[in-house]
Amino acid sequence: MSWQQPFSFVRPRANTATTCRHVLRTAAQHALDKAYHAGLPAGTSKEKEDKDAFCKQRGVTNYDSPCWRIPQFDITTMCPVDMMHVEPEGLLKLELAGFIYVMTRKWGIEMAAVNAAMHKYPWPPGQGHPPYFTHTLEKGREGGIAKKGAHIHGTAAQVLHLTQHALNVFGGLVEGANQLQSDEWHCLTLHVKIILLMMQHSITSSQILLLDDYIFKHQELFLKIPSYQGLFKPKHHMATHIPLDAFRFGPPRHYWCMRFETMNGVFKNIALGGNFQSVLKRCAEFWCVKTAMNLQGRGAGKYDAWGDTTWDITFSQTVALAALTLANSPSRHSAVLAALLRCTQKPSADIQWVNNLHHLGFQYDVGETWVYHAPHGATEAFIGLVDGMFLLDGVVFMIFKDYPSIMGLDSEGAPLATFGPATVSHASLSQLGEVALCPLWRIPVSSGRPGGGGAAGKRFRAAATGTFRFIPLQ
């Protein structure tokens, strides 16, 4: 098929095929095709099939869309490709899965080593840890070819985060396997360069031409790699349109669907509050009432603050450094509170204890929520229980009960962490915003709780011991 090859729409000389009229047609040409299509007979099933075949040959689903009737709207130039669905939700998940397959099956790198590199990498503060890779990525097709439909797991934000650091995360493993000159590594390097250009908040004409070159060279190389045979998808062709869209609309990240997809989550929560008898009506009425209340300055509850940081204060307390350092200090958090007061050079302070916190769409409850986090200034990450939260001078602090991270993969490729009755924990204190939080469900694999078992997906309290599978909350 014609799309299964690299294209350049901003530099036609890079590919003479782009001069063919069926590659990019104008709105006037589509109007002629639409008029011709309307004149075709459709009485018999054969005639209907011919009309459908004409649409397919022209690359359109049908000519009945309302978009064709919007005044001053040019459907051929005013619909930019969405970077989010093309890259982090498509091509990046595919190529990263193919690259992991090559590393583990061709280069002899153990999956545990790959995940260890992820675990040890110093991810920037304030950004979540991308999910670990599973053993399913080691499965392929006959002849050492990555399987069709292969993809890594993670949200679009997590995949972008991983891609921006991929060369540093995997570089040591690739160098150890003497594969720095391999086509797979060069292909991933080009893809990373493409993403870095797309993620810029501003872009110049010369950078757009460079982006176009990178995409063309990346796809040329991708098609030559034997292990990626059969993985070239229509989204690869859609990516070739992004440089031309950048000329027309600016940096791709300014019109991607990331914020729209987040808004879908808001409406999903609104729908979950109903009985699903009329989802569209509930969402429309709820949003109308919310908007009306906003206009009156009254707000509409949690849906006004779905992306904000909010908390419930339980009680206030005055803590003094002299009392906290006593051997019989009544506070179970005396050590971390004393360290904080020393750091701030305060002899005492008024704090407000928080029982639950809503931050970036997640709920944190004291004594129940587990997170994978890297304390501020630490060189490694820990699995910790939220053991306390408080406000000091308007800033939220979180106290964690951190456990040794005995990380591994189970038969399904999910991370495992083991806690025994004698497991020793240690306390840590972090200021919200300075620590990257990855909330976790923990599901018992072999529980040490009386009666054993337990409902999967529940948040168990700290008294529970045994082996647990930790799954990042998406």
C-alpha cells in the first residue's frame, strides 16, 4: 500500500511520490469528488459497493459528514493530527515494546536487568515512575520478530516521560551488550529526537524541517529492521503530517488531546454518580448547573477542583523542639518533626494534621494509601505507607513509613514486594511537590492476615503482612 513508506510533505524532493495528486488533495478537489459521488447510482447492492469503493479509493469514510457543510472550514488543512494518539498512545508504545523484545531475546539482556535500570534511574522530582515492563514483551513471532500489537503499558504522560529519558535509562544496558551501533538503537535515538522536538513550547521553521528529516529517516530505518517486520502502521504515515501541521498551527503539544482526555475523566466521574439510564442527559444537566453556580461564585463541589490539591484538617497542634527531643515524647512522629524544626530553625511551630489529601486526581488517606516514591534528597525509591500528613505555614508535608524495596516480577510480569512480620521500616518526610508519588494498589498473593485472603483491589492497613503485588493506579 502507498502509505507503507516514508513521506515528506514539507520537502517533496525527499520523496517524489508526494507529488502524486492522491497523496494530499485540496478542498476543491474533494468538492469535485463529493459531487461525482453524489451522482453515482445506488439502487442495487453492486452500485452501493461501487460508491463505497470510490470513497475508499479517495481515502474518506463517506461524504455525509456535517464537517463538509461548515462554512469557511477546509477539512483538508484545518484538522491537524493529534500528537498524543499518534505517538505516546501509538508509535512510542509499539517501538518501545519492540525494543524491549530485541534487548531481551536478541541481545540476551534479562528483563530483571531492564526493570532494575528503571528502578535505579534518578527520575526528576515531581514526575511519576513509569510502570515496569512485563514478561509478555518477551513473546514474539517465528523468526525472532516482535509480535504485532505489542505495546508497553502506561498512560500517555508516563510513556512520554519514559521516552524523554529512554537513552539514559537503557544506554548502559545497550553499551554492555555492544549494541550501540545497532539499527534498533539508532532507530530509538531518532524517535527520541522526534519527541523532544514535538514537546517544545515553541518551534522554528528550521526545526520543523529538522523534525521532518528525523521522521523520514526514522521510518526508513524502522522498515529495514528485521525484528520490526510487519509493525509499520497507519499511524506511522499520520506522523509524517505533523511537520506540515506544525507549519500551519505551531508546536504540536499546543493542540494535542491530552487536556481533552483529562476532561473526559471529569465527565466519567459525573456519569458514575448517576444510574446510567441517561448518561448524556446527566452530564449535560450537571455541567449546566455547575456553570450556573460558577457564574454566581458558588462553585460546584469537587468537580470544580478535580485537578487541585485539597485536604481535610482534623486538628491543630503546637509542637516544640525541646519536647520532641525528649526520650518519652508523646508524638510517634517526634523524630521527623524534630528534624523539620531543626531544618527551619524554629523552636516551635503550629501544625494542622490532615487525614486525607486529594492531589493531581488521586486520594491519599493516612494509614491506608501506599506509594512508590523517592524522598527528597534520597538516591533510591521506596515503597511507603502514608503514615501522616500535616500543614506547616501553608505547605503540605507527608510522613511515610518506608519499607525495603524487594522488587521483582511475578509470572504475569507485575512487580512484587514482600513484607514479613519482622520487616523493619523507617520514617521519611517529604514536602508535597518535591516528591514524585506513584499511588499503588496492593493485592495479597499470600496474606499473613488472620483468615488469609482478602478482596483484591482493597487498600489494606499496615498491620497486614505477607507477599503483595503492587500495581500502579492509572
